[in-house]
Amino acid sequence: MSDIVRPMQAMDIDRVYELEKTCFRTPWSRDSLAGELKNKIAHYLVLERDGRVVAYAGMWIIYEEAHITNVAVDPVFRRHGIAKRVMLCMMRTARLFDATEMTLEVRENNLGAQALYAQLDFEKAGVRKGYYTDTGEAAYIMWNRDIGLTLEKSNVTINL
């Protein structure tokens, strides 16, 4: 079993779009994902296992803040630490671009994701009521105010 985390490329868009449709009720369009490759503030990573993309994540970096836009793991590969590894790689990438903190929104009922983000030093900082239009569900706004510290504490080797 061989995992590689690398920047998303145009050749990955079809597979990433498959993951979007599999993982989310209201997936981003293929065109939106492709457009992110041209977005100067966007940074996307994919995780390949044995040559197949099984996870990806994206963020926008504006000044010292990184905003996670998407995190998706193929359901077959969930609960194996992949999301944590991808998030740590996102933090490392954010630091390479001088971001010091990271934010994201997470569904109020997505307890698994909330637990993962708490492990990565994210704290709830607010609520966006009705944020998810497909269900009317609220989103918790979560922040990690020192991603450098989180990276120092992690025991995961990050090779980009």
C-alpha cells in the first residue's frame, strides 16, 4: 500500500468530480473544480493510494488565513486516517504560503468530521444557520488559530 499526497492537476478533475458526487449532496460542478486550478488563491491536494485518487481537499489562502473549501474521502477508505493526513498536508501547504490559521465550515450533524477537526485543534467559533441549502442544516464555523503548533505536535510525516 503506497500513499502519495500531491497537488491536484487537470488530469485529476474527473476523479475528483466523482468523489464530489459520491461524498456530497450538493457537489461542486466539474467546471467549478477545474476553475480552481486557475484560481491564484486556491490550493488543492489529492491523496493517491496505489495510483488511484481516494481523497482530496482544497483551500483558499488569503493573507495569513487558509479557508478549507472541500475535504472528501472515498467512503471505502474512510476511518483509516486519510482525512487527518490530508488535513495535516493542507496545513503544511498553508504554512508554505505564510498562512498561520485555518478555518472551515462543517455540518452541525457531521459528528465524525467535527471530532477529526477537534483532534487537529479546531474550535467552534460560530454558527451559520441554514448554511446548507439542501437540508437547511446549520454549519459550525471552526478555527485553528495556530496551524504551526498543530503541525509541531503531529506525529505524521508530511512529504509533499
